[in-house]
Amino acid sequence: MSYSSVSSKEHDQEFCPYARALKLLEYVAHAWFYPADKQIAHSIRGPSPEHPDVSKLQAIYFDKFGNIVADLWECCYHASRDVPASQGSQDGHWIAQPLPFRTRVGLHGPGKIIENTEGDSLYLVDAVDQLQTIADRKRFELEVPLFTHGNPKLSAERELYIRPAQKHSDPTLLLSTGFTDREKRVALQLSAIVASLSPTEMRALGTHHSYASTLRDLNFELKKIIKACEMETNEEASHRLLLSATNEVARKSFGNRHAYERARTKALENSSVLQFLSDSVKMFYQPSSAIWDNQSIQVFVKEAAVMEGLAHIICGKSGGSHSADVVAAAERALRVDQLKANPKNAKTHMLKVCRQIFGANEPTELTLEKL
């Protein structure tokens, strides 16, 4: 697999964008995985029920970690052009180039991708794994659970883990080539931001940054719910998609809000040394009130529990991550006896809820012909 503008020979050059990306990701990740003060880190990071082992990150969390690093690096690339020479910028540029990633909405929200010369796209974990094949050394270890028998294709995304390949006594040496002194200062502050975050905060900050992007992601989840309700051939796949999408609606419409607030506050506190980085955090990550107090998001908040409950009823689930609460919410929304008599009633009601949320926001064809 080959990538545009990179080859084995180019990869050894100091300013190859892919080499720089791997080095920066390893450097910032190293600060999170190997904190200087383990006692403070334990109080910040856990372990927690959601992420019991902080010696490694689930793939979805690493994807969000990559979003934070790449987004703030690019913000600094643009913002630092106007930094006056009195702040140490002789030519107005603190960052030579952004990281070579693009953003694409995926299963769990926005994620960073690279494209190879054949036009194939790889999200961050796969991209890192592939780029390591032409790197000077292995920088990250990927772990696939034993029950998948070593086949990554059989592993659910949340069950793939990643960690730095090794611990370094002097992590600053990771940026000894390919980075200017000014870029190293930015990288140091980025590592301070990330190291202050719990996995939950990392996921929230890496998922949200504006009202527009959050609404886009929620509408994307609605489309997945509709697709799941209209699938006729593969019941297992439709149930998996439905449960995942309704869970994401709940998470993104209100579940992530407090974690996002904490993460944004920490990012501001740990970026204050560099004014343009602090300004970048303020501009890129909107205040939580600007995201979640919007009326369009509040519509999702109102219906999220009902949608999760309907999903549990459709899929025949009892209990689960939200126990009986979500099912009770759905039962209050329609007659339970009708559901039991004809499970399609739950799907019909689910599509009705989706139609109400979409409204004039994003017109779509919702039919019940396939139910």
C-alpha cells in the first residue's frame, strides 16, 4: 500500500509529513501513558468502569486523541502566522505544516484519515499501523483480544487497543529531528493538555467542538437508525447498528456535555503559556452552552431516552448499559401491548421520532414500506 508524497526513502527525511505525524503522536501519547506524577495521573485518568485499563487506549479513544492533536496543531499552524517577533516568531510561522490528515465522519463521529494513492481511506489506528511499515521503527503497539484469534477483522472497533511501543527516559528526543524549537514548545503544551484528560474527557473533546459539527453527527446517527429499521435480511447486523446509533445519540446529545466542559477548561489552563494556542482552544472548541443549549440539540435530548428504549424493545434486550430506564421511557411513549403484539410498531414509532427530529432541519424520505 503506497501513500501520496511518501516513500521509504522520503520517510527518513526530517520534514516528511508522515514521519512528523508519527513522531508527534508518539510524543504526545507518551505524556499521557507515562505521566511524571503517577499519583496525580491516577486521580485524573482512573482506571474507571468505562476504561478499566489505562495502560492502553481503546481504538475509539485513540481516534479522539488524534483529533485533539491534529486539530490544535492545525489551528496553531494558522494562528501562529500572526504572532509578532517579540514573542519569538522571527518569520511569523511557528508550525511548518499541518499533519497530513483529513477529517471524515465515521461510526463514532469525526475521525482523522489518510488516503493512499489508490484512493483508499484509513482511519487513524489503521493509518498508524500501515505507516509504521515504512517508519524508521515501530512507534505503537496494537493489541487484538484473544477471542478474535488474532484476526483484526473479527474484532469490534472498541475492542482494539493501542499503546506506545516503548517507554522513553527522555521523550524530548522523540522530536530531536524534524521539528523546530518553536514546534517543540507547541508539542510540549499539547502534551500537557492531553495528559490532563481522563479517557472520557478525551473522547468528549475529540468528538465535539462546535454546534454545527455536533448537529451533523447527530443527524448522521439518525440516518443509521433509519437504515437499521429498514434492514430486512440481516437481523443481527441491524440490531447491532440500532443499539450503537441510539447509544451515540444519547452520548452526543447530552452524555458528553459535562466531560466536554471539564476537558475544555483543562485545555485552556494548560495552553496559557502560549497565547496563540490558548486562543486556538477558545476559537476551535466552543463553550458547551453554545453547543448543547441550542434548540436543535435539545430536540435530541428530549427524545434520546425514548429512542434507546425503543431500540432495546426492538432488539429484545433486557437491561443493558441503561438498565430498565430507557425501556420505561419508550413504554411511556406508546402502548406496550401493541409492541408485543407486533414488534414492527416499535420500528414504526422509531421512524416517526426520527421524522419529527429531522423536520425542516434536513428533509429526508422516511417511508414505512419496508417494515
